[in-house]
Amino acid sequence: MTTEENSNTSDSLFKHIFKWRLPLSKQTKHRANDTKGSRKDENLSDDVVKIAEGGFSKVYRVRDSNTGQHAVLKEMSITEWSDTVPSSIIREISLLREMNHPNIVRLLNVQQRNIIVNLVFENLDCDLHEFIHRNDFSANPLLIKSFMHQILSALAYCHAHKILHRDLKPRNVLVDVSNKIVKLADFGLARPFGEPDTIYTSNVGTCWYRAPELLLYSEEYTGQIDVWSLGCMFGEMVSGQCVFQGAGQDDELIAIYSVLGTPTKETWPEVATSRTLVPSQEYAAIDLKRIVPRLEPEGLDLFSRMLVLNPNKRITVEAALNHPYFKDLNSKGKP
């Protein structure tokens, strides 16, 4: 039985990866690598603005002083994990290099300077979380439909190439505002899948978008975890707020059950028959129209099919792409 790889990978493979690059100017590289220790959203110079910071990386918007073009730089420190290049960095670079889809963010360059590894991406205007909460997004149902189709298209591409994203959330989808294009980003937790009897970690994704099978510590799962996360995002685009807002992993399950009902032998027998997995309190499912009252009937049907407790009964990405909800769009997800 195969377990998820957590060990470090040798530097020789990493050095081989660095042979592939599209160079920025030396001035931009220098400025980008000189930003360690700054605060989130701080303007470090005219060329470098810090836009995000996570547990393992910092993200900057940088400008090439020679061309005036912008890019996004994800900075990671090798020594935060070990004295060799972690397999997580190798994996993310390898996956991004192989992917070519109009709704997946493009990796432009890979840089290393001492203990710092930089991934340089194309620049977009904002992430989907910002877009949702600074616009009356719910008043534009056709745009929501287009964004959903574009994300599903990117996800279908990933799954067709046996890649699980495992961290879908509005922060990890980028928006080109003027062209109304969205792109899937941040493949730091992505993994290849499809090998028989492979055991994965269940501790992936952000809690509010984590599928119930992950919240129940399942280590054998499929692309249906990404479908659940996107279903949560769908509800957030329509309603303007996150669908399930638990304070922690157990509370998140209660938030889900209070909307979708406690698992039964009919809906999810593997869970319903386990004394350790069923909560002490029973919940009845509510009408999902209460969560997304402005969503049209066909959209409500898709929403309900994406948020099915049992992953074996949850709609697939391919079926979702062909759902009647998208009948108003062309093959590129545009009206």
C-alpha cells in the first residue's frame, strides 16, 4: 500500500528543474528577493508589493522595471523545512510545468537565491474572494455562471490528468476583471492520484471548504473532494457568504449536517452504520433554496448535486460541466 510522500527530494532533481526558466530582469529579481520580513499589503517599493502571507510562503506583486510588466512572485524558504529542497516544492513546480489550460495560472519562471525559492506567475487583478466581497456579485447571475464553468473546466483538465487540487477556495482562484476570466492557482497541496490502494493525508484544504469525507479523516478519496469545495464556492458566489462556517473540524461537520442532514443508511451507509462517525444529535436536511434564494432552479439543482454528503453519489466534474445550468454559455464558458 502506497502512502503519501512526505520525504525530501534530492537537490539534483531541483537543479534540473531550474534549467527551465523565462528570465525577468536582474533588477526585478534583486528587488523581489530583497523583501523578506515585510508586512502583508505593504508597499516595499514601486516595484514590489506584498499581497499575501501564509504558513509556508509569502506572495508579492512585482514589476519588471525594464518592461513595466507585472508578475506575481511566491517566495518560499527551504530551511523552514530542512537543509534540502522539500518534495512539496518539487511537486508543485513539476505539476505546474506540465499544465496548459486557459483557466489555470501560468508559471513563468523558477528562481533560487541562497535558501529562497521563488515561483513567478502571471499577474491577475485580484482573487475571487476579493471579487466576491467588493462587488455585488450575486446581482450578476450570468457572470457567476461563467466563472463556475471556467473553474469546472480547469478542474476537469486537472482530473483528466490525474491531479487533485485539494485546496480549492476563493483565495486560490484569480480574476482578470476586465476580461472576466478566472484562473485556478496555488497547487501547493495538489497531488497525482489514481494509483490503487494509495493512502493520502486527510489534513488538506481550508476547513470551510473541506469535504465531509476529509473531515471524517478518510485517507482514501477521489476528485470528489474538489467538487465539494467548488460547490461551497458556488454558494458563496451566489449568497456572498461561506455556506458552512464551523469553528473547527468537528464544528464544521455539525454545520454541514445542520444543512444537509445527518447521514442515514440510505444517504451514506458507510458513515451511518459507524457508531464513532455519527454525531449524537440528529439533524434534518433543510431546503437549500434558503441558502441561495437568488439562484435559478437549474443552478439550485447543480448546487445540490455538488454538495452531496456521500462522495460516491456526488456529481462528477464532467457531469457538472454538461449540466443544463450552463446552456447559456459557449464552450469557453462565456455568454
